[in-house]
Amino acid sequence: MQPTPESGNFIVMAFQGGGWGMIPIAIVMVFVIFLIFERFMALKKLAIDKEDFNEKLFGMVLRGDIRQAITFCDSRPAPLTNTLKSGLVQVLNKRPDEEVQVAMDGAVLKEMPNLDGWTGFLAVFGNVATLLGLLGTIVGLIHSFRAVTNADPAQKATLLSAGIAEAMNCTAFGLIVAIPSLIAYGYFQTRTQRIINDISESSMNIMNLIVANRDKMKD
């Protein structure tokens, strides 16, 4: 069966039929799309292959070549490498183990804003889109019932269905924006937490390595 022109233009027709309530939802949708793209690219840039990096870095630490380890961290800037570098700098300066750990803990706090970015706004925009859809629904129903109050009996059914259609279009469009936004929020939160876990694990491992091999460290 051939698709009708109406079915092919469902999104456009729904947007046009939703009234003014569709406009703020569309604005929110633009922000959501931008944030999803920005967060995806940012986290892709900030994440590195932990296993490969740690294998090479820990080898340098075992050899006592702290300067080379710091240079290696500088060559691959990321939250993980920046955190480990901050500890290695303290080791190079012959600071005690407590100060090495404090330096890495402080580096994690410094990197957190870069990891989180604007991810929280995806949840906000998801909720706002839902509420805007609900507002458009209520306004559409109000218009619908006002229209039929003094209308000719023959036109009441047509006016009522038009108002309800406007209301339902707003609801659907709000959910179309909200659902991907909330899913993306959960996804990026998971990716961010995975990076944080990698940082915590790597910093603990390198701290143990430093404590056990202090006598091998070169100036």
C-alpha cells in the first residue's frame, strides 16, 4: 500500500496543529540536540584507553623515571593523565606520600567540572519539555471547550476534535523531546562515572606503586 502524503508529513502536520505551544518545545529541542552533541564529543575527547596508558606509565614509574612519566602524561592531556601527573610532580619534588595523595585528590576535584559539563541540563530540559507539553495540552483543551460553548451544534464536534488534536500534539511533541533528553542524561552520567572510577583506580594503583618503589626514583 502506498503511503499517503499526510502520513509522510506527520511530524510537520503535528507541529502545525499543536499551536503556539509547539514553539517553546522546539526551542528546548534545539538545546537538547546541541547538548547531546557537545557532551558526546567532549567525553570522547576526555576518555583514554586506561589499560594501555597505565601499562606504559607504570613501567616508567617502576624504572624510576618520573620525568619521563610526567612528559608522557603531558602528551595525552585528559582528566586521568592530569590527575596522575599531579601526583608524579610531587614525587619528583620528593614530597611525602600524604602530599602526593592530596595532590591527586585535588586534581580530581579540579577535573570534575570538565567531566560533568552541562550534562545536568539534559535532565532539566527533559522535565521542561514534558511540562511545556502539558501546558500546551491544557491550553488546547481550554480553547476547545471555549470554542464549543457558543458554537452551532453542527460545528461542536469539529471544533472539539480540533482543540483536542492541538492538545494531544503538544503532549506528544513534549514527550518526543523529553524521552531522548533523559536517556542521554543517564548515558552521559554513566560514562562520566566510568571515567571517575578509572581515575580512582589508577591513582590508587600508582600510589601503591610509588610507596613500594620510592628507592628507585631518579632525580
